[in-house]
Amino acid sequence: MGCGRVGSTLARALEKRGHTISIIDASQDAFRRLGPDYRGDKITGYGFDQTVLESAGIKTAGAFAAVSSGDNSNIISARVARETFGIDNVVARIYDPGRAEVYQRLGIPTVATVRWTADQILRRLLPAGSEPEWRDPSGKVSINVVDAPAAWVGHRVTALEETGARVAFLTRVGEGMLPGADTVLQDGDRLHLVLAEADADKVGAALEAGPEEGS
């Protein structure tokens, strides 16, 4: 639902991947963003209207994305898709970060546009590692990307994880790899750390201090 810049981009991207798409928008003029090569259905109407959703094929849909410019429309449409038509794979675009957290807790996956954009810009403005790569909607868990601290080079990943962070994966010479129990950190490794936000200061201090003797 929504054939703005996001919705039209999503529709074209999914169609290129071999999916069958129906897109809903209240304005017929919005469909011009799809371009001449779009082959899916174009339904004029409101995405929270059950009749409109049925016209778009909601009863056989594998997923539903609510990406209009209105938070209320997106949430109502997402709830109708999930609760009335039983679509499990639903996502809603939300501008208000506070509302996004509420709906996330209610089981409706959301993309908080403003929060996501602000986080991405902060990550590029501030030194590496200052801002998380990702933070869950509750703010309790984050993924942080840091260069392997010099003090830890030559030590095992398992020793570093004793600080309270988990190494989800690391990037070495431009390639991602999953660390094993015997993986030793090398100079230039970039670590993707999963940690509890409450432990962030403790983990940061431990990384800076280096491993304890015998680690």
C-alpha cells in the first residue's frame, strides 16, 4: 500500500526478483512512478478498505507492506492485513519513532523512517563505533561495528566475548566470516558486536583495556 517513492521502488525491486505484485494507492496518478515495465496490478483506493485489499489479492498474498505517507493509514492497513486476512508477513512504515516502538511491541514489524535516517547520519558524522549499526526497537540490544582493538590482536575471539559482547561476524580483508572457537583476531579486522545496551560502557572499557593475562 502506497505508491510513493518507497512503494514504487519496492514494487519494482520485488518484481525484478520474480514476485507478483499488487500496489494500492488513493491517487491513480501515483502509479506513473512505476514506469512502463511494471506488470503487476494497480488498485486505486485505500489500503485499509477490506474490499480494496480483496481486489488486490490479499487473500492469497504472501506479504503486505504499508508504506504510504501516513502513520495512521499504515498501522490500520497493517492490522487489517494481519488480523482480518491472516497475513503473517506484514511490515509498516512509521514516521513517529515513539509509535513505532509501541506497534513493534504489539507484534507489527515497523520501519521507523525518521529514527533510521537519523541513526544512519549519526554513524557517518561521528567516529567509527560511536553509534550502533543497529538497535532493536526497545533500545535494549544493539549491533556495534568496531575495528579490532590493538590490545586484542593475536587473541581469540572467545576471549573477547568474555567482555560481555558477542562477535556475530567479522570482516577480514573485505570479506565477511563467521568466527569459530579457534579464530584469532588480526590487525584490520572489523568486528560486528552484539551487546546489551546496558553493558555498553562496561564492554567499551574492557575492549580498550585489553585482555586479562592468560586470555
